[in-house]
Amino acid sequence: MISLEDCIGLCGLDEEQVAAISEHEHIPEIAAAALASYLLKQPHGSETIRTMIIDDIHKALDQGHIRHAAELFMALRHFLEQNPDARVGLDVEQTVINLAQS
């Protein structure tokens, strides 16, 4: 039987990034891993994942969950390092400023 860890390992993202998709979409992590795998193969799919993680950061900050927002920010940072195509159209400095003001 294939495990959640196996699915995450095969989807192209790490556990924190899959958890962010799961949180954003309100779906189990196993489904989020499948969605991640699908999106990474689509045009602009990396940008969609980036937007999901940024949305999660905003929500965490709005709810006062600073530590969780920091964890999500690290997941975003790693995602952008691993997926340079996700940076298309992203003004990193402005994004950081916007997140800090949330």
C-alpha cells in the first residue's frame, strides 16, 4: 500500500508545501499531494500553488497566528527556490512588504 509520505515524495513538493495546499483547499493531504502533482504539470500551475501559499499566509496573519504564518512563509520560500517558474510576475520585495503589513 502506498503511504501519504510516498505520495508527498512523488508529487514534487515537500510536506509543508502539501500541507499549505491542503489548508487552502480544505482537503486531506493525500488529495493535496495529487493536486500538487497535477498543478506542477500545468501551465501556470506553479503560480497557482504560490498564490495558495500566499493566501494561507495572509489568513494566518489575519487570525494572529504569527508562528504558523512564519512556517508558511518558509514553505513559500522553499517553493520559490525549487520552482523558479513560480516567480514569474512576482515582485518579491513588494510581496514581503504586503505580508508584513497584514
